[in-house]
Amino acid sequence: MENNRKELIKVRHLGKTYKNGKLEVEALKDINITVYEGEFVAIMGTSGSGKSTLMNILGCLDRATVGSYELEGIETTKRTDDELSFIRNQKIGFVFQSFNLIPRTTALANVELPMIYGKVGTEERHERAAELLKMVGLGERVHHMPNELSGGQKQRVAIARALANNPPIIFADEPTGNLDSASSVEIMEIFTRLNRELGNTVIVVTHEPDIAEFTDRVLVFKDGRVVDEHLTAKGIENGASLPYGEVNE
């Protein structure tokens, strides 16, 4: 990785422990990760490996028990809940396996929602939401309700919504888990375009090796630890490199 690339995510000695009475479960153990601006990264692992726990912490939806997490130079562990909410709204776009669309609201209104929280004006909101839906191939579906859309179309709406406030980072948690093979490829091609053409840093959580192959770099989790890091064939083709072997330092 080139030295002049900007560090977006810097995690050092991060751990997460869940407590239930006297029982303690160590979900993450001494995680050290750097993600640079413009990277396309997959986080892989079986169920219970810690990958979704890490995603929640990186997305400022949860807090680590120990360690440090800097997002664009901001030490998130020292921020209030309101400050973390603002960071999420401005810097992070989320795409989830279950789409998380509001059922009785049009595709356009679903995409507008983050902009309402971001206090964007009505006219600008409408225009940007329509543009984003057109960009993901749903220009003719802006007034459709979620129940009028296929699974792949719902996920396209979710991607457009994730882009609403133009965040530098997109987190996608099992984004193809509820889709058929053809729709999964289409969704991953959209993420590839966002990364290659628009420059978004994209981090995808998945347990599917064929989905991870769309990315440049793969981090493999097992029992709460990073046990492997490697480049994909596309990553090698695109000239990607591993960031100094920092994962297991």
C-alpha cells in the first residue's frame, strides 16, 4: 500500500467482551487493522467468528471494551453517543442483509431519510434521491413501495440510501445473503463501481468466498481473531498490496 494513501480506519489492540451475569464472552481479541482510502475489503468468517461484531464497532453502532479505533483520525472511543450518531450520519453508509427499508414508504422517501437527519433541504433531497436511484438502475421505480420490488431492487434502494449523504465509507453486512446468484453478482458489481469510479471505501462482511473475490483484500476471522489476510485475484490485478502486515502485529 502506498505511503501517501490516507488512513480511514485504524484499529489497535481492540477487544470486545460481552457480559451476562458472571459469564463473559470474548467476541473480539486484540484486533489490529488499517484500512486506507479507496480500498475494497472483505471481512470473512463463519457465524460467530466476530466479523459482525467488528462491523458494528467500525460503524459506530457499538463500542469496544478495550483498545483504540480511529476513524479519519477521530478516536471514536472518546466520543459521546450524540457525536457517534453524527459521525455515522456524515461519514458512513450502511447496507444490511435484510435491506431495512421502511415498508409503507416509497423508494424515493427511503433514500431521502438520511438526508432528513442531515438537515438537507426538501428540493435538494428529492433531486439527490432521484439521481441516486437512477445511478443504481431504479430510475423508473422511484415511487414504488418496497413490496413492489424484488430482493435485488430492494438492495439497490438500500445502496442508494447508504450514499445519500455522500459518505466516504460504505459498510455492507452480508449484502447478498437474501439474494439469488444473479442478483448477488449485480449488487457486487454496483459496489465495485462505487469503489472504482466514485472512490468510496467499501467494506463487505460475508461468509461467501465468491462474494469476497469481488474485493481486493480479504481479512479472515475465526474465534474473534484475524487469522489470515490476503489479496484476491482482482486485488493483484488492480495493483493492491497488504498494508505492512499490521493485522497481526
